[in-house]
Amino acid sequence: MNLNNARFETTAVKPEQYPQSNLPEIAFAGRSNVGKSSMINFLLNRKNLAYVGATPGKTREINFFNIDDKLYFVDLPGYGYAKVPKEKSLSWDETINTYLNVRAQLKLIIMLVDIRHTPTKDDILMHEWLAGGNRPYIVAAAKSDKVTRSQIKQRLAEIRQVLKIPDNIPVIPFSSENKLGKEELWRAINSVLEMQA
């Protein structure tokens, strides 16, 4: 797969706006400001393909990135940002829920949490949805460069315990700053793609 051919393709809110394609899709879900755009840029060896906003809660639509006409990375709106008006928050939740429920091309969800903090109520709700569904998913603990290496194992254990993540679901520490987790994330993505082949 040629990552140099990664490009932004479209923004969508409703299903009729999604790409008309049968390519597999990898979705990135998480709280506002947890680092979804940074992860996409890092996995694709790009600096500014996915927009990294200074203000949390700015990404209000679903952004689709075409990877070499072989798959899509899908950046979902962040959830749980307190300063967003309630009606906006509800519409984003509806946007996320609709995509996760109806999109047949969705093959893997990567749920991001912040390794520095105990998962929030919104994180718990998101994981409960994932655990109760039939979509493959993994959990990525972002900002792992912000804790010491000795703390990583302890933080991962707490995330697994609070979210009640089953033993068969990977929790991968990740950082775009120090290159941690990139190979493991691509391995998870590729294993799903191979199952679809």
C-alpha cells in the first residue's frame, strides 16, 4: 500500500454523503482533543493531512481519507467536550451513532483514550457500545509520551479495568511524538484487511 497516495476525500454528516465505495473503512473514535487527527497523520507519515485543531470540539463532521484507493481512514467527531452547546453535542452523537450503526464498510474501530487520565463517563459509554456490538475494535492509549515508561503498564491496566475491556481486545500505548505503537496499530489494521481479502 502506497501511503503517499493518501488524500482527504470528503466530509459527511448523513449517510447519503458518505463515499460511494465498497472499500474497507477504519474509524477513529474518541473524546475531543484526544489526538485522533494526530494519530491519522502519524500512521500515514503526513504532517497536515488530518486537521489538528487547537480548540477541542471543532471537528463536527465525519472526515474520510482515501488511502491509495484501498481503504478509508474515517475521523469521527470528538465526543464529550463540555463547552459545546448541548444541541450541538446531541447532533454529533447522532452523527457518530448513525455512521457506526449503518456503515457496512466499517471493518475496525480504533477507540482513543488519554493515557494520562482515568476514562470518562463518555469513554465508558463509548466502550459499552463497542463491547455490545459486533464490530471489531481495539483501544489506543494516546499521549503515551506524557507518562514515564514505568507508568505505562499501570495506566493501561487502569484503562482496561475502568472500561472493562475484555482480555482479547488489545490496548495499545501510542504516541506520535516518540513513535510508540505505530507498528502494533498497523498490524491490527492489516489483520482486519487480510480477513476481508
